[in-house]
Amino acid sequence: MKRLTLVRHAKSSWANPGTPDRDRPLAARGERDSRKMGRRLVARKARPSLILSSPAVRAHTTAKAIAAALRYPSEFLQLEDEIYLASPEEITDLVQRQRDDFSDLMIVGHNPGLTDLVNELLPEFSLENLPTGGVVAIDFEVEEWSGILETPGRLAYYDYPKNPEVLVIED
């Protein structure tokens, strides 16, 4: 079995309109939400074999906060240029090229690509918008990443910072 966890970066700051898009940091709320989602992923016993993140500051900062909460080895957190503003096809291609001994892959990226990919992999889920900081985990009954489009995915969980069904006590 393979698990693909898709994470949209947390809320970014628009405080400095002249900041290039790739360099926009997280807003204070985004920093809090990143830590919150990290704690929720700990409560869900998330154990990614590999975390791949867009190099955009807001995505990388989100990925680092989640990795820290999961006590994830920083050397396995990799930046991938192709995740920045990627289409669903580009993300799928990246996933399918990963080592098959990694059973649990986490991608930290951007909309609309992530929402569109969730809807392609889970058409019955009909996700209108993956919110900032949102997480969707999808299980596939395959042995190789190259097979994820050949079998239907199954929703393992969906969570987001404003989800009222809290799994852990928030601070």
C-alpha cells in the first residue's frame, strides 16, 4: 500500500505587495496553523517516508513546521522546483518517479494544482477548495508509485486548520 499526503501551504502574508510570489512568507496565522497541523498529523500517527516541498518560502516554512512536529529528519525534507504552481499532471509525474521503498509520501504545495489533483484521485470526494494549511491523505492499494492512476484511491483523512472536529487540544 502507498499513502500520498497532500498539504497546501498555510496562510501567507500579503503585507509587502512588492515581494515576489516565491518569497512571500507565512502570515502569523499561517505560522500558528502550520504548527497546529503538525500536531494534528502527530495525533494521526503520520509517518512520511519522504516530504517534498515547493521551494516557495510559504510552502517550505509550512513543510519545516510539520517536519519538526513529526520529528522528521531534516535531510529527508527535499525542495522540488517542479511543485511550485504545478498542475495535477506535474505532481502526479513527480510522485510516480519516487522510490518504491518509500510507502508514505508527503507533498507540500499550492492551489489550484493540489485541489485539482485531489479531485482527480478522489472524484467522489468533490473538494471545492483545499484550504490553506489543509491536508488530504489518500491510500492506494499498489506496490509501486507508478500505479497510482491505475487503481482508485481511498480517502484516509481530510483535515484543515479551522476544522471543528479537533483531534488534539489546541493552544
